[in-house]
Amino acid sequence: MIDRCTGACCQRFTLPFGPSEAWASFRELQRRNRGEKPDLSIRCYTDIDKVAPMLVYLGTFMADADWTPRPKLHHHFTCRYFDRQNKVCTVYERRPQVCRTHPTQQCLYKDCTWKAAREGRVVNGEEAGETP
């Protein structure tokens, strides 16, 4: 079965924090892992020790959301290990847990092929069961 998608979500994704907060979280997690006193003002994000080095910052934009009374700043990133030309993850076998479990529900990207790949349907012109 073809078990890989075409990485629509890896090309451009939004995180609730910018690059400085990602690296502050990364450094704080390293401090905590060394047994140093934690700085509780810094939030440590899941898998930040693996994700932060993968992030390539693309910029911000303001967007309205149905559930917020005012626009919210969104931070856009891409993954440094995503090969845009071939649409594959170059570290697929070593990718962090957050990448392995995404999407946790239905993917919001219209070009997502994750579900089709998992179900063994045609992905990128290849039939299920063939080795890419």
C-alpha cells in the first residue's frame, strides 16, 4: 500500500507562534531536560525539540476567524525537509511524532492525499501496492 501523501500540509502550514517563540520553547525544553530550574513563563510545545530545527519561516498574515471577535496573527512556515519538486518528505522514516499523527482528523488542505494513500487508492498516478 502507498502510505505516503503528497505533503500539501508540509508546503505551508500555520502555527500559533512565531520563530522566536519556537526557539525559546526549544531552548527551555533543553534546559528542563538537563534538570535546570524551569522558566514557567515559557511554554514548551509538543515535539518542539524535533520540530523547531525543521521550521522555515515564511511570514505572517492577519485573518478573521468565525470564532474570534478580532483578526488574529497567523505565522506561516514550511518544512526544511520537504522536497517541493518531488512532493516527498526527505526524512520520512525519521519524522517526529507530530508529523506521523497529522492530520488527527480530516485534513483541511484541498489537495491532501493522505486519506487516499492510507486507503490504497491512486496517489500521484501510482496504484496501491506498487512501491514508489
